[in-house]
Amino acid sequence: MTRRLPAAALALLLTSVASTALAHAPQAWTGPQAPAAPTPQNTPLGLPRALPPIPAPTAETYPGVIKYEVDATDVERKIVRVRQTIPVTAGPLVLLYPKFLPGNHAATGPIQLISGVTVTSGATRIDWLRDTIDPNAFHIDVPQGVSEIVVEFQWLTQPDNSTWRVVMTPEMINLQWEKALLYPAGYRSTGITFAPSIRLPEGWKYGVALDTERYENGVATFRPTDLYTLIDSPLFGGAHFQRIEIDPRGEAVHLNIVADEAKNIAPTPEQIAWFENLVTQTDRLFGARPYDRYDFLVAATAKMGGIGLEHHRSSENSVPTDFFTNWGKNMGAVGLLPHEFVHAWNGKRQRPADELTANHNIPTQNTLLWVYEGQTEYWGDVLTARSGLASKEDILVTVAENAAFYDNQPGREWRPLQDVNNHNLLGYRTSNPYSSWMRGTGDYYRESLLIWLDADTLIREATGGKKSLDDFAKGFFGGDDGSWAPRGYTFDDVVAALNAVHPHDWASFLRTRLDASGPDAKAPLDGLARGGYRLTYTDNLTAGEKRVQSGWATDFQYSLGFTLSSSNKLTGIRWGGRAFEADIGPGWELVAVNERAASAEVLRDAVTAAKGTDKPISLLLKNGDRYRTVAFDYHDGLRYPRLERIPGTPDRIGDILSPRRR
């Protein structure tokens, strides 16, 4: 509590400060000066004492086991309650809230949602002090004679997805342990042992890649594990739950499905067979498993926030409620599980060396996200086709969308792909009004996929089909069957592994594509022609293309230069496109098209009717209390991307997408 000064004392203090300032005439500024170290004499106003530095992690093991109890039963108020019993010794202790979360590639730990922090020893309350520079650190002076403290707090999970995603509903929970724990500074994550347990609502079941010791009276108690493994093992639980084994080799891989309603857990035998094929095709690609068990955690939900997040022996995946009953409606959801599964090899067991940090409060780096995420995206699409989860034609549609997007992306003029990787630390998937100019997170996924398609087709062409990127995958990500100890890789390691498959100037190949910028910089589309296809545009999509290109009906990116939202807002305005050149920016709403009430269908009809004529397309726009009428002198019709076979060329992309027989 801060003690309020009496008015007279406050006046005397202010007078004293003013007199002191006048007595010392200011001198010329000579540059920034290092502040004096805080001491009891010069402690900044508001701090009762000096704070010791936050200990850096060492190779030592934290003594004892931290008992960690989670109560997740308050689903109506969406509050997770935590109680940690921590063995301690007398003296300074710093507890850390995880900041750099695995798979987020940025400082995303929601410390703002942690409340009610109290520390006790028996009946005695112990004060704590938050660090003044790092708000994720809590300083504690452990009194003499105290060997154990109890830390309690709440994680106030969110009621909607406006800022943080919803993780609790009346039907389910997505418990990410790292969002609801504190751990002692000065140690590696692998050197701190937790004994976790969770209380769930009555009757709920759960899936998690931890070993359950017992589950009774609604409390699941897990075998003690290190902090790294705990954080890497989230839990999906719910009132509607089903666990399905999908491992053709045994019982190591499972689908764990929760849903808003029981009817949404309805995988067909054919769908289960596709997931079994996914496991088989992934085994054949990499040649070894980096896990002893693997749990797909799948939420078929419209209530919980969307997620796709990799872990070493599990993954978090949210899909639409009709994922199983309306198969293929959402290709992004179909391809999500293969993508996250591949991360067990690329990103978890084998990962960029600059992402292998000692604990979860040391900054990560993202220089190799184009491998971590980009090649994972590539293999995710390939395995989606090889397993039968989607057809070759479906994947060709998504590749066409990617190719068109990057072929028309103006942001490459100033910003290379490598910078997009590095920028991610500034904020996790931040939005901006001109994403085509700014570029963003998706680029190190989808543009990098095109780079790896380029590499794969180059190897196949140069070796007459005897070698491929499959050989790189097995050599680089495989080996050590059943081992999941993380291994770091560098740019030079990637180049060496590619050269081991097919000698080439891979360093220049990669750097040219990663560092390209300027008016002449092009998207990495060479893999299309080498793969037997070329990018074209059509105004008449097939039923299959419409199903895969879910946003086709409101997509005018390659004609008028924007996308139309469900509320008729002009979004995604392409930098340098026709709408941009007409001085249209964010915030405008389409009111009418050629004097007809606006809708996406009306706008499509108008663009089609203007094709081959000299008649302009007239749009009435509204922004707040302002109205504008804009005439587009555009006559080339609707334009949707499509891959077209180049006659007489090998269908290498078709070969890439075909299932492996061994």
C-alpha cells in the first residue's frame, strides 16, 4: 500500500525539490548517461527496494518437484484457477511467466490475463514485487526457515475472440499449461520438474500427450515431467469426446476429438482410413518417428477460438463443426492436421538453432522460419494429397491461389521474404490496412512453399526423377526412431543436406529467393513450369474450384483490386491496384453497383457485363457520412487463378502429390 503524504509535508517536499533544482544550474547536454544502479539510497520513486537481476538459466537442475494443480471447472465464468507448491530455500527467488511461447515465434505470453497472485508459507503471506523492466518476472524474498511456498492465481480467459482467443466454453476447454503457470528463473526448462494435475467438470473426458497416473473424482493426475514437456503437451477436454486410434503400426497415434455437440464427432470409416494413410505416408517420407506417441487434439467447434499449433507429440487443431459431416468444404481445415503433424519432424525435433532457447523467457529468433514453417507447409499439402485427405486437383487449386497472390504482390518491391521472417518478433500476426504492400505472416508459409516446390522440381529434373526433396526430408529430418530430443539446424546445414541429395549452388538458390526485393523482384514461380504447369486466369470456376477457393465469390483482387466482406466493406485493398489508384482506402462500404443495391453477386454480374465493352462499372461508396461514386474503366472480366498443364511436359507436380508405395 502507498502511504499518502499530508498536504503540508507534500508542499514542503515540492519546495525542497524546486530549491534543489534552482541551486544546480543546467549544463549543456552531453549525450545519454547511464542511470545509477538502484540502491536503497537512490531507488526510483515507488520502489521499496533495489531489485536483483533476473538469473540466467544454468545447467543446474531445480531441486525438488513443483506440485501444480489446475482447476478448470469454472467454465461459465471462464476462469482457470492455479495452485503451485514450490520447494524453495531462503533468499531471493524470481518466478517467471512464460513469454516466448513455442510455435508462436514471438513474445505472446498473455501476462495481462494473470490475476490474484498470492504467495504464502503456511498461514503467512509473503510479499512479491513485479520486475520494473520485465513484467513477466516476480521477485520474492524467501524468509529464513521457509522450505516451501504456495503460489495461487487465476488465468482470466476471454469471453470472445476480440483480443485473445476463447479457450473455455460450457462444453470444452483447451488448456495450454504455459498460459497458467510460473516457474523459477535460473534454470533450463528441461531442468525443472512439475507434478501436474487438473480438475475438470463432472463427466468430461480429455486428450493430452502426458501419461495419466490416475483419473478419479474429476481430477486427472499426470506423471511428473519437466517444464519443457509440460508446456509442449496441451490438453483438450470436453463433455463430448471421442478417442480414435489411427496408427497402422500399433497404438501410438490417436485422434482426440471434442465438439460443441456430440453429433459433430462423426468421422466415417473412409475418413479414418485417410488419417491412417496420413500416418503411413508420413512414416514413408521421413523414415523414422520423432515421438513415442502422438495425439491429434481436434475441436469441432464454432464457440472456441481457432487454433493450429504444433507440439512435439501432439497438436492443437480447431475445425468447423461440420468438418466430418461436410467433408472438404474447408480445405484449410483439411490441410491443418497434416501441417501440424509434419512439425513433429520439422520445427520440434529438428528446429532452427536460433529457436532452441534454454527456457521460455529467452528471446527466440526467426531467421529460418521459411524452413520451419515453409517446408512444413509444403509437406503438409503434399501429404494431404498422398494420404487421400484431398485430391491432386484440390491441391493444384491451392497452389494456383498461392502463385497468383505472390505474382501480384507489390510488397516485394521494398521488402524481401527474409525480412518478413525477422519482423515476426515485432508482433504475432499483426494486421495492417495494406497487407499486400506490408507483407505478413503468411508469406513465410505460402511463398516459402513455392520455393520448396522450385527446389523439388529442380532436383527431379536434374536427376531424371531418381532423387527428390523426399530424399532431403528423410536425410535431414529422419533418423533416431522414437527419439524426440530437439536438434538445432542452421542455414549451412540446410545447404549441406540439399547438396548431399543433388550438388547445386543451393546457397545462392535460396538467398536469391529470400533476399530479392526491388521493382524487378519476382515471385518464385519457376517450380510451376518445371513441374509441368503454368499460371492462368479464368472467369468461370468449376464446382471443385469454387469448393476449394472458399472466398471466390467476394474476391475481386485480380480485377478491381479488393475483396468484399460479408457486410459489403472493401477490404484487402491491393496497393497499386485499381481501387487504390482511385483513391479508395480502408473503411469504405459498397452501397450500390450501377445503381443497383450492392452485393457480391451484383458486383460479379457488373464486372462480367462490362467485359469486352467500353461501359464503366459505377460504384457508390460510403465511409461514415461521406459518399463517393467511382467509375472503373475495367473490361477484362472476373479473374480467378488456375494452373494449366503445359502440353508435352512431365507432370512432376502430379508425381510429387502421388502416394509413396514404400
